[in-house]
Amino acid sequence: MPSSISYTFKIKFLGFLVFHKPLTLRVFRFRKWSSFLRILSCRYSILFFLLSFSFFSVEAQSSIGLKGQINNLGSPLVIKRDLFSKTQGEILNPGFGIFFDLVLNEKWALQPELLYQEQRQSYLLTGTDIAINISVMEYLRVPLLFKYNMPFKNFSLIGLAGPYGGYALSLKSGETNQNLDLTSYRRLSFSENDVRRLDFGVLLGFGIEKIIANKLKTKLTFRYNFGMLDIMKDNLSTFYNRGYSLDMGFMVPLSIFKKQKASDQKSNNSKHSSRL
């Protein structure tokens, strides 16, 4: 278990990320509280991700990894919005992020993640045969998942479940034709189009893990994103961030970084002794 001194350092360091002096001074320069809240929401998403890692003891089996994904999460129609626009076929969108696999015991682990996800949806506008609007949103999401592990001889089956919080970074829209010859995107205002930045929901998934090289493990998971907040503020339409994703990641044990640090320290000590 980490010592009380290390916990104190972590708390002070994480607090600095959100409450350091330059940010505090800037609070009073905002004319609108919404600007301040947008910054805090993004910062708190990252802080939540770091806190979930820092307050758990790191066992030898705990790992850190990088992942990529494709998802079919859509985006609401905000330009020329009406109730009779037709949704076109699904668009597969990219995403990527970093995650920790914090081992609690032989069966259970905690998996906090920090993800960037792009969401797109195409709409055939009412009264036209060719005019298509493509709506795009970019999200920063922080899932906190519990992982159940079922080990077999050469691989492990895993189940995932837990909440997530999200913050929309941008909202864009573009128009094209049925051949998807896109002209250009333009950035839109969330407030003017009655779209909420904040999002929360539940993630459920299952997958497989396998060691493919010395201390290198790969993970393939299928997950469903169940958004619980209607991100549209008005009563014209509703939109929930719901859809599936296929994720693939690679991870290495956190212990290798400790060993490397110890090796570097030993090497430095040897060089210092030789000079003496």
C-alpha cells in the first residue's frame, strides 16, 4: 500500500491540475459562468480519470495501455432540423484513448479510461432527394469500468460494466449530396442550437484478452454505450448517445516502469561510484 506521504503528494498534484492559481485568477475574467463551467467540466473529466488510478494500490499485474476503436454513435440534426428528416445509413467513427487495468484480485479489476470519440450522422433533408446534412460531435469521455476476468489456458474472457461521464468538445455540420462529395464543415454553437455539452450513461461489454509477446497483452472488446441524458435542450426532438463500439488495445505491466527506474538508478549510482 502507498504511504501517507505518497497519497499527500498525489492529492496535491491532482489538485494543482484543477485549482492552480492562473485558473483561479481567470475565473473572475469570464463574463459568463458558462465559459467557466465548460473549462471545469473538461478539467474534472481528466481529474476523475487520474483520481481513479491514484487511490488504488498498484499490484504487479496492473497494466497501462493504449486503444483504438470504431463506433456507430450518431449526432443530432441541428441545421434545418425537422421531425421528418430521414436518417441515412450508419457511419463508423474513429476513437482512441488510454486506459489502466488495476488488478483488485484474481477475478476483478478496475479499468478507468480517457477516450476521445468522434460521432457522425447523415440526414436526408425533408423535401429533397439529394441534400444531405452530416452532423459531427467530438467527445471526451471518462468511463470507470469494473472488469470480471475468466481465465483459460491461453486467453481470458472478460466482462465490463460501469458508468461514464462525457464532455462535448465541438459541434460541426456540413452539407453534401448522395455521393457524399462533402464541401466543408462549419463549427456551430452549442447554446444557439440547444445542444448540451455534458453527457453521462452506462457502458456494458465483453471481450477477450491474450498475451501475444513477453509482457505484452492485447485486448479486443465489443461494447454498448447507453446514454442516459437527452442532449437536446428543446422539445423539438430527443437524442441519446447510444450505440456500439469495437475496441482493440495493447497493454504492458506497470511494473516494467518501476524496474526500468530502478535499473537507471543503479546505473547512475555505479557511474557515480566509479568517478569517486
